Amino acid sequence: MSIHAQISEEAKVALVAQKRVSSISSIVIAILSCFLLGLILFVIAMTVEVKNPPQIVSYNPSVEETQTIEKPEVTNEVVKPPSAPSMSMARVIASTSSSSISVPNPVSDVSVPSLDFSAGDDFGEGFDGSGWGDGAGAAAASFFGQKVEAQRIAYVIDYSMSMKGRRDELMRIELTKAIKELPSSMDYQMIYFAGPAWIAGEELKVNSRQAGEITTAKGRKYTYGARGSGDWTSRSAIGRAEWIRADANNIKQSLSAVKNTPLIFGTAWNIPLTMALEMKPAPEVIYFMTDGVGSDADKVAQTLGERAAKEGIKINTIAMMEPSAQDALSTLAKLTGGGFTIVDKDGKRKQVIKAK
């Protein structure tokens, strides 16, 4: 027998009623759940702060009209500057109306332009000390601290045997320095002396009797005869010293002569100073350095000093560790407006007379 046949009618009614109650309960529960959910959402919506973000306002300026730049046309035509107004038109009219105050109108005489381009003390007569364009101005030189400005300088230097030792060393050092520093625009010459006198670079031969022969660069010969030990007669015919320019080649040869010329016997002032004074054109400055007193030194200093003064030649004198030469050397300096310096054994210099 099947299972449906065993359920009674009462059981069937009870089952239908139970289904009805379950459906109603489900519906009620669903409605309550929806209401509860809606209530929760409402509460949340009321408690949460709603923030309104700030509004961003932008401004777009009006676009200006594009300006068209016209590029000028370039031509190759050279435009000459306007000519300067004439001197008669150069004055400025300050006012054409009358005034109670008188304003002066300065007038400069510009008819003759100034040519004093370098009249100050910085450059002398020209920018390089050599004159304006012709190289005839003064240039600077120095020897044993005696500074001069001249275009032509003669060095008359004692190469006698008494210079041997410290004197010879100091002389060659200072003369080398002086020649190296000569401006290229300067003319100079070195005249050496002991008993004889000769130009730097000339060949000098001395025999056992202290007589000698000098051969110039051009092959001419001059002879000396001895008048006793270490004493020489005057030059048989005074050779003329010629100016040389202080260029690189001449400076090199002069430095070689300073270094390699030997010392010889004798001391005589007259011939070397006369050779310097007779140079053509005349020297502007003579540096005369010696360590001894030559024969008739006072007379020679007076005579040649007066001659140099008349010709406008300045003689700067240096005594190399020899106080006894002071009087004669001072005479040469005083008469010609030159300076006089004494050098001691340590090489220190004492300026006795300052050049004018």
C-alpha cells in the first residue's frame, strides 16, 4: 500500500494550514528585514557629513592679436657719416630770449690743434722713451745704482790688474746686468782701459816688456810702448769709438767681451775719457768706473770735466773700493752734473754726489 493512502483527511488539512502559516511568516519576515535595512541606511545617511568640494574657477584671458613684425630690408649700401660742422658753426646758441641773468658763452681757440700727446712724466717724450716716431728720445739705463735717461751712453771701465779679485767680480756682474737691461732703442759703447785704452771686443796683445798692440774689428792696428813697469804711453793715434745699437746681436757680443777680456797692467784716465768725449754724435752720459788713481788724475778730471760740461755731457763716476780717487772723481761729477758713488768690499754702494 502507498504512503498517500495512509494520511488521513485531518492530517491533510493540518498540513495545508501549516504551509499557509509558514508562507505568511516568511513574507512578514522579508518585509521586516527590508524595513530594518532601509532604516539602517537612513541612519547612516543622516550621520555622514556631506562635503561640498570647492569650485575651481578658471579665467581665460582674451588672446591678443598677433602683431606682425616687418623685417627691415638690409642693403649693402654704405652710408657715409655726416661731415663735421665747420669751426664757425660749432658754437651753441643757449637762448634767443632775453634774460636778467647773463650766461657767458666760452670761446676756445681751436684753430691750431694741440700736439702734446704725451707731455706727462710717465712716458717722457714719447710712449716708449725713444721720442715721437724717430727713436731720438731718452731711454732708461742703470749702472751701480746710478739711473739715467739718455739715448747714447758710453761705459768707460777699468780693466787694470789691480781690479783682480772681488773688485773684478763685482765689476763684471754689474756691467753684465747693465748691458742686458739696455733698451733696444739705445746706442751705447764700452771703452776699456788700464795703461792702454781699447774698445770692447778689440784684440789686445801685450809683450813681456808691457808694450802692446791693439787690432780693431776693421783690422787697423795701434801700438803702445812701455815707460816702466805697468805704465803705458799715450795711444799713438786715438781710435774713434763708434756707437752700436742695443740689439740682440750686439748685446751678445758685448756680454762676451765683458766676460772674456783679461785684466792688464797700468791705470791712465786721459785716453779712454778722451775717446768717449770724441764720439760722434757726442754721448749724453758717460759712466766712468775705476779702482785707482791715474797719473795726473786731478788735472785730467778738471780739464776733461770742463770740456764735457761745455758739450752738455754728464759723467757719472764710480770708485771701486778706492777712497783716494774720491777727489778727482768728485770733480768730474760736479763739473758735469753727474753722480759719484763709492762701492765697498761687500758691494754696498754709498752715493756721495747725486746726479742733477
